[in-house]
Amino acid sequence: MQNNPRISKENINRFLCESCGANMGFDAASGGLACPYCGHRQSVAQTGGTITEKDFYTFLRPDSERLQPMAVNAMQVSCETCGATVTFVPPETARNCDFCGGKIVAQPKSADPLVAPEGVLPFSVTAQVASTALKGWINSRWFAPGNLKVLAQPDKVGSVYIPYWTFDAETDSQYTGERGEYYYDTEYFEENGEQKSRQVRHTNWFGKSGAVSRHFDDLYIPATKSLLPEYVKHLSWKFNELVPYEPAYLAGHKAQTYQVSLEEGFELFKQSATEIIYNDVRGDIGGDEQRVHNVNTDYSNITFKHLLLPVYAGAYRYNNKVFQIVVNGRTGEVQGERPYSWLKIGCLTIVIIALLLIILAVFGASR
């Protein structure tokens, strides 16, 4: 297997503290490596890597020459409950699944090779800040069960990088459709014995065909199936802050292995691109209304990147249902779902009914 210049034997020792020799982890507060024992800090050693686009067709049938583990000493474990696979660098461990809350009982094994990440958004929100944001979110949830507050503890949500694909492409689309143009007729009618008029709108339709082109740049597709889609789509990222991937960013954190393959990701990209292209077609047709009959699109110069983006993720079970909480590892924004405590709602209902009965009794006695 060819060696990736950013994944070499030196990377194994890179995470050892220069002061005491202990294992270091990536520290979100300083943006570098920090020793949890002696407090020593050091910057992430850059190996001169750059974020480059990879040719899509070259990786359609990836072989051992193109696949790499995220780090030489990376381990991975899979959750038997939800199927998520996470990678971590020892001494980091994976005791509970960050996505379903289940116990991970499988023994870790050496990480499988994959399409290596090109870029990463390192954690900039600390676990403590994420915990504070989570507490604020929980306190704003009315009628939430008491055990929801357990997730507000810093050790109850795990720091994990989630995988994304981004795609670039040139598209040329041929279309057929119709342009609708409004015109108005005056209509006369009688109302309450009075003659009135009104304008009635009609549409003339004209056949239209043509072509539109577009350059897609970094249209991103989440490569995780473990997080609910409504959470993933609301996570906001600034891709101009990406840095070239270095295994050191994984130290002290976990990374989820992509669940959406490169081929599946490209099909999802085409679905998103189609919506944009159809809007382009409607704009090219013009008029007051448009009917799009057919669009044929050719894709060329297709490139992609595999990225890792940071979240704090936690899950818990309530009444046999799994509820997820996600904190953006760059902004601290919380996305999540919550159950309702029917006991709390029932108690409040009883209190309101009791107050109404008291008020009615007081007014009845005063009469």
C-alpha cells in the first residue's frame, strides 16, 4: 500500500507529551494538543498537506492503493444496536454509542482503510461550553422529564467528527418546457341590481426549449445515517475555515466512519443539483409561469472531498424510544428532540383544575 505522507509512523508518536510522555489530546480551547496530566501544550505539527479535490471517477472503484486508515494506530468499534462505526486513537475509548446511547460491547479492532479525509473543521467549542449550552437548551424545554438533565453532564455527550462529502461539477442541461404569459379580460356581472366589472386572468402557453449550464462548488452531502436528517440539515458550517486533515485532530475524540458511500453520495448530490438546475431552467424559460417537461443533464469535471466536521452527540432512551441531542462543535448551537413528561403535564392540569374550582367556590360564596 502506498504511504500517505500525512499518515506515517511518526504520527503514532506525535501525540506524546514532550514534557511528561503521556498521551495528549486535541484541545478545542487552544486549537492544539494538550496534556491532561501536566498541562503542557503544543501545536499540531503540519506536514505540508493541502486540501485538494479528488477525481470522482478515479475513486469509483477504490482499491488498496487509494484507501488509508485515519491514523496508523487508529482503532474502530461498531455499535450492535444502530450500526454506527466510530474510529478513535488510543487511549480514547468508545464505551457508549453517541448516536443511540446503547452499550458498545464489541472489542475494538484496527481501523479499516477508507477514502482518507482531505479536510477537517477542528473542535473549537470545549466540552464544558457544550455542556453549558446543553443545560440552557434543557432548561428552556417545558415539561421535559427529569432524566433529560443527565445529558447536561459533560461526560454524557461524546465529541465525534461526522463525515461529509462535498462535490464539484460542471453541468450542461438541455430542456423542453412551456412559458406561460398572463393576459386579462374584462368580465361584466350584476350584483345587488348593480352592473359591475372585474378583470379575469388567463394564461397563454408557448413551447420553449433551451440549455442552461452551472458550476457546482462544494455542494455538501452528509455521509452519516446515525443523526436524524432534520438535525444534520440545520448544522451550519463555514468551509472557508477548513484545515488539511492531520491525525492529531482525532486525538482525544472519535470520528464516525462514513455510512454513505462515495457512489451513494454522488447520487444524493445529483438530487440536490437537480433541484437547483430546475430553478435555472424555470428562470431561463421566463414568463409568468413555467412548465418543465424534460431536463437532460451531463456532468463533467466531477471532483469530491471527504471532510470531518465536529459535533458533541448524545442519546438516551425514554419510554423505549431513543432521543438524540447534537451540539455543533464550532458554534455551540444545540439541535435535539425531547420527550414530554406526562406526569408533569398531568400534575399541572390537576393544579389548574383545582385553582379553577377554588375560584368558582369563592365567587359562588360571595353571591
